[in-house]
Amino acid sequence: MSGGSILFRKELLESWRTMRLPIVAGLFLLVGLSSPLLAKFLPEIVKAAAGDQLVGVVVPTPVPADAADQLWKNLAQFGAFAAIVLAMGAVATERDRGTAAFILSKSVSRGAFIVAKVAAIGGVLAVCTTLAVVVGWVYTAILFEPLPVGGWIAMAILAWLGLAAWAALTFLGSTVTGSAAAAAGLGFGALLVLSIASAIPNLGRFLPGGLAGPAIALAAGVPVEASDVVTPVIATSVLIAVALGVSVWSFRRQEL
Amino acid sequence: MTGEIPAAVSCRGLTKRFTGNGGVLAVAALDLDVPAGSVFGLLGPNGAGKTTTLRLITGLARPTAGVVSIDGRPVSASTDQGLAARRGIGVLDQDPRYYGWMSGRELVELAGRLQGLAASEARARAMETLGLVGLADAAGRRVAGYSGGMRQRLGIAQALVARPRLLILDEPVSSLDPEGRRDLLVLIAELRASATVLFSTHVLADIERICDRVGILDHGRLVTEGPLDDLLARFALPLYRLDPEPGQDAAVETLTATLRGTPWVDGVRSHEGRLVVSVSDERAASAGLLPIVVAAGVRLAVFERVRPSLEDVFLRLVGSENGGEAVA
């Protein structure tokens, strides 16, 4: 697309200069560090805090798979929050500030403008998710034992896909409403509704929440059925593609 | 087409009605040709539709009806033809906003890259263009720290960096100091040989100084359009300037009322104690104006026939409803 690669580099530079990338990377680093620690010491913390009240209650001994489970949970919460914050102003702020008009008065297609932004957000999330998973794997290996690298790579990819879904839905809100606040509302609303809907039997595997089970299992070295991975991956990919397609369609029809 | 010269910009039936606020008609069935190689001034009072027209031409706004083409290619937001039409165009917005985190040099480079320049060429041209607008010393500073006038100069640099064949400037001198304004007008005039320039303004003096052709917009309609000299010949009426001696307010008021009731007087404007009388019958005026002044008992310091200006044409065509607001 015309001007796409130039705009992509500009978006990445902007992420760095405006501290978005360092801040989100710091958050993900913290998630990667804290998750295995929490998995390892949570039972001890609970015992120390509850004291005699836990008499008769068996607190399970932490296992390496708990670290993967904790990392996924933390990424699903803090990571989703970061994804929504990254995407909420992507288009709305540029329209509001008038910088979109500066770019689009050049020989740049509106599709390229949108795709460059999405690719940059996806890139930032990919870097940060990789950082969290690498640090989480190392800390898990130190505190427990090394888990299969391939399984953690799979978890990283699935985690990225899940976060990309929240970013894509928020991005759609940013494009269609032209308001960063409304986009954030849409992103958090979608996160809440789809997370609740994931608990519904047979529906969850068709939502981003359906990525959790196979991702944690793969990271723990537990074999999973191919369909358990493929179904939520395809469903989430379709959700992302539809959100971005509607974003491009809508943006092409907008006044600047 | 305008005569034998091809149109760089052509608008046919261009209409823009904004939804909301009762559906304001900003541009109404505009037919306009900007000849290639000309410096074309789009003139009009505030709210006349100048900015909307320019945004329609650059593809930033979508017309309700009608078409715009640049060098024969239709402009639209997203088609390949629209992209091709926008290649080689430099645009300066009325209120330019840029990325504050970039340096001036980076921003102009980005504009050049997006207009198809190679990286090394964009870098070299960016410095050259920033020098041209007097921002060479501030090239490395972040845009967030630029003043309004510096942002305007930066906007001109980013519009010029790819050496466009068509330059579209919306109120380009509005934030500039007198020196910057003079420099930019000289720069625009110098571009005449290599580019077509379409710019909007409400400053009549700027138009008179550098434009070959003028289009006057009012309430979204093109009131008239043509070479400056033609407009003056067609619409400018003979003018007389009368400077009464001070301290004759009552007599001057009587004189003004009398003149307004005279059949061959087209209009009387009063400005800083001076009367400017436009007349529809020059022969009758030369014989009858002074006797009317004498009869009113008004003593004059100056009585002269003056050359009509674009201001007089403008006020005659649109000024009555705008009270001369647009005249700077």
C-alpha cells in the first residue's frame, strides 16, 4: 500500500519517542518477572496471612505449570489493559489533532494509514509479549524447572493473538467513533462481555478466551488436540480481520 | 480548460452540504478551473467556503455532489487515481498541526518520503527547504516547541519539499510576521514558473500583489472569476476620493445622504473621515460631483479621482453583506 512502510516506521518511532513502547515493555517485563514468583510463593503467602484459619485446608504445592497459568492470567489482565490503551487513540487522536489530515493530504491511501497503525500496535505487543514470556520462562526455570521451550513459544503466539484481538476491537472503536474515550469503553466492554461469554460451554472455544486452555497446557508440556488450538486461533483471527476490515471501510468514508 | 491553457485543478458542480446544524451549504455547485502555471487567489469573507473548497480539492473532505480533478485525474479519498492525483501536490492547512515529538527536519523529511522522494533525497531537500523558509537553525528542534509562525513556516516547507507541480495553500500568511509574509509572497511569486499555486486568503493586498487570476467566493458560490485586470475592468466603477477638512461632521453627513440619493452615484463608503464615492456615470460625475459638495458647504482638503482596486471590486460584489469585514 502506498506509503505504508514509511508510516509503519514512523509509528514505531513514535511509540519509542512518546515512551509508549518503553512503558508497555516495562509493564510486560514486570508481568514476566512476577508471575513465576507469585506461582511459587503464593501458597506460602496465603499460609502466612491466614495463619490458624487454614487448619484442615490443604494448600497445594506449587508446580511449574502454575507459573505458566499465572503468566497467562496476568497477561490476559494487564496485557489486555495495555493493548486497549495502545489502540484507543490510534486513529481518534490523530483525527482530533489534525495530524491525520497532514498525512492523508500526501500520496497515502487511507488503507495504508490504518494498516501501518495496526501493524505497529501488533509489533509493540509482539515485542512486549515476547519479553514477558522469555523472562517468565527463565524465572520459571530458576524457581521450578525448565518447561518445554516450544510450548512457551506457542503460548507467546497465542497470548499475542488474544491481545491483538482486544487491540483490534478498540482500534475499531477509535476509527468509527473518533473518540479515544469511546474506543476505550468499547475495548473494555468487549473484554468484559467476551470474557464472560468464554465461560459458556461450547461458545468459549470460538472466542479469544478459548486460547487460554490450550496455551497453558502447551506451556506446561501437556499435549492438546489440534482442534483445541486451531478453532480459537481461527475464530480470533477472523474477529481481528473483521474489526480491521470494518475500520478500513469506515475510515475511507470519513471526513478529515 | 481556460483558453489554451490546461486546467491544473478543475471543479464541476462541486457541492458540499454539512449534515447537522440545519445542513449548512458550504459550497454550492462550484465550477472552477485553475489554469496550469497560474497563481490563483481564492478570495472571500470568513465562512465563504474557501477552506471547504480546498479540502474538497485535496480529497480530505467528500463532496455531496460534483467532481474535482487534478491534471485530469479525479480526486477521491482512496482510489488509485485519487492517489495519483495527489502525488506531486503540496498542501498547507489553515491551522497546520504536526507531530510534536518530531524535529522539524524529520517532519519535512517524512512529508518528502510520503510524496515519493528517496530517503537521501528527502533528507537533502528537507534541509534545503527549511533554509528557504528560515528554519534552518531550528531544524533539529522538536516541533512541539515551535511558535505559531514557525509552524506556519514548517507547513510551507513540508508543502514545498517534493517540489510540487501544484501547491494548495489555505491562508498561508495568516500567522506570519510582516517579514515572513513578505518573504512567503515572494516565494510564491517565484514558483509561478515551475508550479501552479492555488491559495485562499481574505487579505486583498496579497492577491493583488502576486495573483494572475482571482476567484471570489461568497456563501459557497463563485461570485466571479478571472484575471485580475479583467475583474477590475469589468466590475470596478470610477471612484472619487473626498477628504473633508476636519470639524464638519454635520455637513459631511448631509453630503453623504445627498450623494446616496443621486442617481449616478453607485455607493458611498466612509473610512476614517474620508469618503470614497463610486459612480456609474463618469461624465455626470465629473460635471456634477463638485457642485454637490459645494452646495453641501463641505470644505475639502483632497478631491481626486482614484484607480479602483480589488478591494472596491470585492466590496461591490460581496461587501455589502459582510460590511467590509474581509478587507485587510
